[in-house]
Amino acid sequence: MTRSEQQVSSRTKEDDRSVVDKLMNNMSKIITLILFFSIAYGANLAIQYLDKPITKVSIEGEFKYLDHQQLVALVNGQMNGGFITIDLKALQNVLHQHPWVAEVSVQRQWPSYMRINVVEEVPIARWGDDAFLNRLGDKLIIKDNSQLAKLPLMTAEFGSSSEVMKQYQRLTDLLLPTGLKLSKLKLDRLGAWQVETSNGIQLILGRNQVGEKIRRLVLVWETDLNQQASKIKTIDLRYPNGLAVSWKSTRKVAIKRLDETSDELRKVTIIRG
């Protein structure tokens, strides 16, 4: 065999191998496509079999303010799928948007059961006429908060609801020794705090050093004022070293001074009109 014939024979063999390789590659692609469509078809059949209509839904939780029928209506509005295809995240989000819902979890149980657990918000205070605050100070809007009339009322012309809640919690702790309980807390547009207690005493706190002013009140309260609580109308704590008491039945105030250089109560002077 001549050299030229050998070269031709070699090229022919290479061409044959190239054709075989192409055929194998095409066959591999075809087999892959067949497997893909088979798996997809099988998965679709499995979903159709498993995606049974949901026949039972339970809404669980301890409710004091939540309307169970409202929750049922919200759930029914999201029942647009079967056991597999229903969008649990969307359902959870819709329920969580309700102002009285603090937490919500949704679980499937085979074959056609869905369990919803709801944790109700705990109101700490009223906020204006149409909202309430939870322990974090989140303002949650409702149509009417008159059903929460026993809770303290908070308002703010300046600042945030979370700031007011933090101050409420702080003042509640500081006033524990006096037995006074807050029924109203207001933050005015100038950033000054005003308090009304459950027995009708108004505390004027001003803007700064609120904690120090309450500690001063506690000191004076335990020494003298607690015996006259029913007669007190207003206690003005904006003085740097004392406080002023306005009485319900008199025109003048009782001025109570602390020693300027000491936190101890040295002398109490009561001036009546």
C-alpha cells in the first residue's frame, strides 16, 4: 500500500469514528430527554395523586379578643389549592396581618388536613381611640378600642409608640413602692411627660431626668404624702430640688423641698392657701 493510500485509509477511519461519536452523543441527548420527560410526567402524576382537596381545617389558640369567624373567613379566602399546591406562606402572611394575631403557624397533615395555630396579641395599653400597644410598643390599629377601657391610655404628639411604651414600663417599675398605678401617659409636642394615676392624681414630669424625679416622689411619698393621697389633685415634679402638690379642696399648693446637697429628705414645709 502506497503512502497516499495509507493516508486516505486513516482519514476514512477517523471519519467513521467521528460519525459514531456523533451518533452516540445524539443518542445520549435523546435518552436524557426521555428520562427528563418521564420523571416530569411521573412527578406530575404523583402531585395529582397527592394534591387531594383539603377537607378539614382546624384553627387553634386561646382567644379573648380575636373573632374566630374572621379567621375562618380569612382562611377560606386563601383556599385556592390542594394539599400540595396550597400556598401556606401566603395564608400565613394574610393571617399575620390581622392586628390581633401575634404569631401564626400552618401545618399540613396527610391526607387532607390542615392545622393552623394562632397566638393572640396581648394588649398592654390603649393608644388613642382606635389602636392598642403590645409589650414591644407596636401600634396595632383596630376599629374601636373601647373594649380595652380598663387598660392605661397612652398618647403622643411627639415621638414614637415604642418610646412611650418603654417609658410606661420604666415608670411602672419606679412607682411600685408607692402603690400608684398609671392610667394615662402623655408625651406632648414639646417632649414633656404627663401622668395620671388610677386614683386621679396627675404627675407633671417635664422633659428631662424623669427617673430622678420619680425617685424623689417615692422618697416624699413614703414620708408624708401617702397619708393624704385622696386629697391630692396634682404633683408637679419639674422643680430641681423638690415638688409642688396641688390639693383638691384648696387654692394653694403644698411645697415639699429636699435639701439641695443631699438626696435625703430633711424638711417638709406645707403651705396651704
